[in-house]
Amino acid sequence: MREYEWTGGDMPGFVTHLECSQTGERYPADTVQTVSRAGRPLLVRYDLDGVRRALPREALAGRPRTLWRYRELLPVRRAENIVSLGEIMTPLVPLPRIAARLGARGEILVKDEGRLPTGSFKARGLALAVSMAKELGIAAMAMPSNGNAGAAMAAYCARAGIKATVFCPADTPEVNVREIAMQGARVLLVDGLIDDCGKLVAEGERKVGWFNCSTLREPYRVEGKKTMGLELAEQLGWELPDVIFYPTGGGTGIIGMWKAFTEIAQIGWIGTKRPRMVAVQAAGCAPIVKAWTEGAEHAPRWQDARTFAAGIRVPQALGDFLILRAVRDSGGFAIAVDDAAIAAAWREVAAQEGLLLCPEGAATYAAYKQALADGRVRPDERAVLFNCATGLKYPMPEAGQRLMPDGGVDWEQFAASPSPTPAARRR
């Protein structure tokens, strides 16, 4: 059986139209679209009554554990256009030792997106974006990327036979740059930030004619990220957590999950409870935090953006008002953590729980600790932290102690916590 189960022909499509996220203006769903006439993101709308009749919640149990299990709530019309690299349902990993040390009686769970193809949650959005590009006959795609999104687009475009071009800031981690190139895309390094790269992609869109796959400048990456919320609800027995901490750059994940919760509530899969959505940013690049604090609807460009957590170094987000709307409607908040706290959190989770987060994922743990200390999260609440990529894709501090083969070993340094002897273990 294929990972998406359908073997050809029509999918059970329930898409009705696309809708401007600001004005509500409708657009046809089966043609190439970018943003609305108002310059705002387009959102996919479904016949949710039709989905409710066609898909009882219990029917999911018999389907493969991939994001395509939610196909009635996804936009692809024909199974032959699905571009898949095996998108698994990512695990929820508890942090019991850390919870005990912090006095957290509620669970601390990490949704570990690093298990996905290309090692990051960007696989979700790009699987849908590239599948829809294939369905709509698009031959070339381009995007700006801090690394992981570009790698995902390159991989899925290679799978689909679509030409890919990625513009990255010059300080993008080398592993990402090489990954993008290895997967067949052309990668160009720009002396600037991701929005500078975005300007070049837009210029190429006008002059070359490629499809601009920048965050929220097409309707379908949100639909892929939406599956994080669908999975989370299902994994927790259709009882959503109290609070979600999400590393926020372009914010597609927060927007997508909030959309998912609204949709599955309308089809009767969940009740009225919603998690508080927390947008986590780095102190050196925190436009959403500033706008939330000031009660603003939009977040102006952050000047001189700096953080080693490159994935959340996004000076300005096209969907800023949608991020802020989800945070406020949920009763959540936006929070910034500095690079020292992110680095400490990264080491702490790895050393105490054996889970190697990415820096952006570590930011969510640093934010959780800060919110627990200041009372914005209670110790008895169930919290979900999103780790957006495998930590293996990021440079780590140098380590290791050199020894000469004949120089002897100071065995006393190992004697602090001796293991019990076999006899002691038997007793």
C-alpha cells in the first residue's frame, strides 16, 4: 500500500474556493494563484459539511500514519499528483526528568518534526505546495530560505521533476546549502537577510516567470503545516493541550494549526477547548513580540535582525496579522528569549533527556521555562513544544578529550558514579 493509500483517479476533493485572509474576497481554487488583490495571503476553504459526512473521525484509525491520512482536508484533487517522500506522523516526546526538576505536574511534550523527510517541518508545507504545483502544471519554482525550507523545496521539486531555485542569506548553515544543491536545486547566496532574498525571488518572478513559493505568497504551504494541528489533536485523543509553544518566523505553522483547529471543530472532531498559542521569537529578531506587546495589528520590519537560530530570523512576516490574530484569539502571548537562553536550553534538553533539538526548537523550551517562572504557564498545564528540525543539521560546540594511545588514562576522573557490580544488581 502506498503511503497515501489512494492508487489513482480522483481524490475526495472538498475544496470550494480560495479566500483573501483580510477581505474575504473569493478566488477559484483550480488555477495558479499567489496573493489576493489586497496583497494578502489566500487561504483554502472546504465544504466542511461534506467532509463531516464523508469522514467519520474513527475512519482515520485504518489509514497509514502519514499526513495524507487527512486527505479530505487537503487540496490535492488527484492522487497521481501527490509528491511524497514518506511524511510520517511525528512523535510526541515527553520530557519527564525536566518536568520533575521544574516542578511541572502537567506534561511537557515535544512534537519532534525533525523526523520528517529533509529533517524538518518544512517538508509538510513543501509536500503540499509542490504537489499542487504539479497539479497546476507549474514547471519552475523559487523561494527565499534560511535553509530548511529551501532544502525541502529542492527535495520535493526533484521528486516532481520541477526546476528549483533557492536564494539564501550568505550565512546560512553550510549543511543546508549543500543539501539544497545535492537535491538538484540551484542555490544562490545573498549578502543580506531572508527578506532581501525574497526581493530577488520576486524580481525573478517578474523577469523569469518562475512560481514564487515564498512563505504565504501561495495558498498551500499553510495546508501542509495545518497537518501538525490535525496530528496533535489525534495523538492526544482529540483533547487539545493547554498551551503550544511555537518557534515563529514567517508563522505559517501557527496560522495553519489555528486553521486546523477551527476546521475540525466545525466537523465535530473536537470540542470547544483551544490551546493558548505562544509565538516564540529570538530577542534579536522579535517583530511579532513587539507588535503583540503594543497591541498592534501588524509588525513592522525589525531592524538589524540577529540570532543564531536562523529559522526564526525573519525581520517581517507577510502573515503578521494572522499570527497575531491566532495568538490573541487563543488567549496566548508572544515571547522573546535571548541567544544565551536558547543555547543553554539546547544543551539542557540534549544532556538531560537525550533529545537533540534544533536551536529554534530549543527556543520554545527556553520560552516555556521563562513563562513557567513568570506565571504565564501553570505547573499543572500540559504544554507542547515544537521542535522544527533535527539538531544534527546545525553546528554544535566542539567536544571531545584527546588521548595519546600510550599515555595512560586518569581513571579517577570516571570514579564519581560507579556502576553497580553484577552481584549488587542481583541483590
